[in-house]
Amino acid sequence: MRNSIMAVVLVSLVFVGMPAVSSAAGDVKYSIGAGVGVVPDYEGSQDYMAAPVPLFSAQWKNGRYIKIDGNVLKINLLANDRWSLGPVLQYRGKRDDDVDNNRVSKMDKIDAAVEAGAFLGYKLALFHVSPKYDSWDIGAQLVTDASGEHDGMLATARTGYTFKNDKMSTRIGASVTYADDDYMDTYFSVSASDAIRSGLKRYKAESGIKDVGFDLTLRLSMTENWDIRGAFAYIALLEDAKDSPIVDDEGDSNQYKGSVVVIYKF
């Protein structure tokens, strides 16, 4: 009940925030893009699959923006060059009998989930007068299940350093994510019925630090209007996520993600 009320409030913020941002004064720059990514076919899997990566961005001069990047929608409500704050929605894919692992495919199906929450960020110029060239960023995000699929909560802290020139932007980042009991139980536990059907041992996953991650993003300006972006991420599952039979016995605690996106700016 608590998560349901919070989810309704946070989803409402998205729809309230979008017109507020779109009515902001000043010129706006748009970007649209599409690409393909490679991701694990379930969290903790050693098998990978292709996934579409849509991109949309509306960026105002005052710092406000609306961004869709892959499975995440963010709206910055602050008219500020350094601070960002606003609602976030993200999509989490299903885990069913389509996964490649024969044992995990026999476990209870987990439908796709939508998570809603809020994010906070801060950007600081390091070696130049303006973040246009070099900047350090730090941020936090809190989301809860808005779809009733896992009823859990995830808290993520992240930081990164970006350096730019006229043609290339490079960001190196790191993150850590905490997950509560409901999330961990849904995605990493093995129930009695799961154990019977799959042959895996029973396992109860509890809250804790779910993962740490490191990522690299390169964005190259090919022409005045066209960019290409490549991204790579390494995620190390930890604690109860790492020790789950679907990871320790059948999968891999070392997770990798990559994508290439072509972007048009106008």
C-alpha cells in the first residue's frame, strides 16, 4: 500500500512536470536518436540479447530538460546550470521462459515492471571556467515499483567525470545501488516451487548493496546535426544477488552492457 501511494504521487509528478518544463522560457534544443544495445537476458545471466535504445532530449537554455534514454525518462524541473531535480520513470524487462538458461526459464514468471521516483544531481566545473568543457557530476536516485510487480525500492548513488572538445565528449562514471527485501526476493530468491521445477536449491535473498558499476560513454559529433554515441558498462553483483543460485550456479555476477546510438540534433 505504501509503495502504491508513493508510485501514484511520483507518476503524477511526471505529468505535472512535463508541461512545467515545456513552458520554460528560452530557446530549446532537441535531439532524437535510435540504436541497439546488448544486455543480459535477465539480471545475473551469463547470456545476452539485443535491445532497442530510443533517445529523445529537449534541453532549455535555463537548464531544464526532458530526456528519454533507453528505458529511462527524466524531467529536470530546476532552472539551474549546476543543480538538477525531478521525477524519473524507468522500465524493467520481464523474466520468463524465453531466457536461455533452461533452469531459470522454469521458475515463476516475472512480468515487466515500471519504477517511478525522483533524482537529484549536481555538476561542478573542474579545470575550466564552465562545465561546457570539463565537469564532475554527482547524483542520487530513488525509485519504487509503480506496477505492482516487485513492490520494491532501489536507491542509487552515482558520480562521473566528463571532458569535452569541439568534436568529442567522454564521460567516465561509477555507481552503487541498494535494493530492499521486496526487490531482492522477487529477482534473486528461489522459492520452494521454483526449486522443484528448476532443480535449483532454495534461496532467500534479502536487502543490501545489490551492485557496483563502472561505465564509459563516448559521443562524437560527425556533422553539425549528427552525432554517434557509444556506451559500455560493467556491473558487479554483490552480497545476496551474487550468492543467488540463478547467478552463482547458472549465471555470472559480472554483468556487461553496451550500446551504439545515432543522434540527430535540431
